[in-house]
Amino acid sequence: MTDHWNVGIERILDIVPDGEGLEQLNAALQNLLEAWNATPQSDAALDAAVVALAQVLNRDVDDMRLEFEDFRQTATEESHNKALANFVGSREALLFGTVIGEVLGLDPIFAALLSPTGGMVGPGGASFHVNGGVLGYHGVAHDAGGYLCRRHGIDPGYEYIEERSGLPCETSPLAGQVSGIAFWFKLLKLGWLNFLAESDPGSLLTPSLESSAAAADDLPSSAESSDGVILDRAELLFLKALINREFDPMDEALIAEGLRSLQERGYINGNEEEGYTINDQLVLATAVYLEPQQRVEATTGALEDAAGGETLSYYQWGDIVVEKTNPAPGKIRLAGLKDAGHAAERLGQVIPLAESDLEALSMSMTEEEFETAVAEAKAGAIDLGDPIPLESLGGPSPESAVDLAESLGSGRVVGAVRMQKFDGRNPAGSRDLKFFQGVQGTWLVSRDSQNAGRVDVSLATPEALEVVW
């Protein structure tokens, strides 16, 4: 096995670890860990535990002693981490040990004990044993990458899916979450099922928080509901701790409440002793929402005028897109979309783009030139009563220039879109789009943070929304 352990990581789907799930194995490993964590350690107690382990696995005792000595030479203080009793010897723990053991040349049983919590998900006191599925397999690979990076400097670290050629291994456990979850979701060939957005997007932009609150009692709450899932603050905090490893001890009670609520609604099954199974669509939708590569916010009218109403938002990671709305105070709705084209189509139902026979007109100007053009348009409308072509705009069609002048002069914004890109958790650029209504067409005014000081103006068409993606 090369150091590039992550190549073909999907192999763990077909691995059946020796002794997986045996109660006798769990008891033998707990006994070994108790002897290992004793102060002072007793060589006699450790040897007795190793002998008992060999008997459970039907292994040669002398071979098992040699394997234990290899573990002893490799172990760090991390081997004394406390894991849930029933997690030791579980499939996820042993798969973690399999990956580690392949690289370090250790038996999977002992490799798993190098970090007894390896394969669990969530941070510190909010760690959980997840049985299989997207989050279970991701937890195994993510923790294996982190351990090999932290303790042995082996690439690629926690970011085990992304290409990191020439870079040091990733040491932050906050990294590699969404990329890993999306990888397993696609590998397991999972679809959005009842999480796919169905409702008319225009109907999701409610005019006020008061009307949203009035309809709160009618919100779907079961796992059988269609058009995505609605989450409250406690449920979101639990999922955030589970997925992003972000955990505020002050929120411990709320996180526990979120777990109970999601169990009652059928999104999570199982218990702490046996481990949990979690709805894979819920995991993916929440992960993309929490840490997207791109976020798009859209509303009818200007974004700055939407504070008292609702905004339709899209969160994207690669080709995965999640729609988010706020159906009631303290609640969010997340729904999966087929692809970016589906998102652009739904945006087109929110932003009123008038069909027009006007000839396309597109130009780029400085902020000063744009403000002058707007002032001329307003002055023309007030002083002359008729729209005037803006000489500064030019263009192949006088009719287009006239319509643009009228739309800028009226200042009637019929829609707005704000796009933000992220590099990990850091902002990496933004674009603001405003849609002005003319007489014969809709006009798009765009500002891009990477093209500071300039304004792009063009005739807005349904195809124009595709530039957002």
C-alpha cells in the first residue's frame, strides 16, 4: 500500500473486517483498552487481554503478541482517547483501522486503537457513532486522513477528496467535510427523492414575516413530506455539530433537543448504544447549505428592500445545488435541485424577465460613467417628458438605447441577485445583479468584485441568469 491511501477509497464499501460487530470482540477490546489506560500499566494485564483477543478472533497468540508490540511502538497519547463503549469493534471503527493499518503495516484491530474515536462523527463531546451511509463512510475516511496527516505527515489529510498536489497535508478537521459527503452521496448513487424542490419558487417569497408566522402551523413536519425539509434552530445546530464539527458547549441542550426532534420525525434512527442511521439527503442538503462553494440570493425588487420579507437562496457545491427559504421565524427550508440549470429555471420564475424583440445591447463602463448615464436618463424623463437615447451608451439599436434610458431613469428594480463565491470558508468574490424594467424589455446591471469600479449593462434574457452559475 502506498502513502496515497485515498486512491480508490471506495474499496471500504466491500471490506468485511474480521470480528465486525461481535459482542465478544467488543468486550475483549474494552478489556484491552482498560489495561492500556491503567496507571500504571501492567504488562501481565496487557498480555492477558491480548491472549483473550486472540482467542476471540481465533488467531495465533504469538502472532497477536507481535502485532500488539507493533501497536505499542506506534501509539501516541491519542490512543488513550475515550470512545463510546459499543463503538469499539464496530464496523466503522474497524474500517478506520483497516485504512490506517494498510498504510502503517499494522493489523486493523490494533490500528483502530491508535485513535479509539476514529470513525465517529462530530466534535469532542458531541461525537456520534453513525452506522454506514454517507456520513458513516465519510467519518471513516475523514478521520483516517486526519490521523495519518497529524501523526505521520502523510497526504492528503482531512481534505481526502480534493486534489492537493504539492501542498502540505490538511490538518484542520473543519476541512474536507462537504467534498467528502458529496463524494459518498454520488458513489452510493443516491437521489434527492422527496427532497427535490417542487413548489412554485415565486410562492416561497412571502411578503412579510408575519404572514410566514401565520402559516407556520401548516408546515410539513414528517419525513414523508415533499419539497425538501424544514428545520428549526435546534435541529440545525445538531446537524452543524455532526457535519461541520462546530460545537458550542452552551448549545449542548439545544443540540440534544435537535437530535430528539429529528428522531421523532424519522430522519434519524437508532440510539447511542447501537449507533445512528441518518437520512443521507438531509446530510447532503445541510452540508452544502453550511459550506457552499457559491451562494446565490434572489428576490423580486431590490435585495436591500427585502429585509422584512423573504429571499430565495441557492447553495452550490460542484454540480449539487440546494434551495433555501425561510418559511417561518426560526425555521429554514432546504430542498435539492436537479442541477444548476434547474436553479436558473427557478430563478427565472422569480425575476420577471420580459420577453423582448429589442436588439441585444451590452457594454461596460466605469461607475462614474454609469452614474452620469443614470442622471441624464432621469433628467431627460423629467425635463423633456420623453425618453432620450444616451449618447454615452451607443449601441447598434437606438430603440434599445431608448428603452435602457427609460428603465434607468425610472429606477424601477424588479429583481435582484447577489452571488458570492467561497474558497473553503473564506469569501472569494461576489457579483451583484439588478434588473431594471423598461417599456419593451428588462435590463441587467451587474457589478463584480473582481472587476472593481466597473459596471456591466446588458439586455436581460433568461440566458442571462445562466451567468450566475
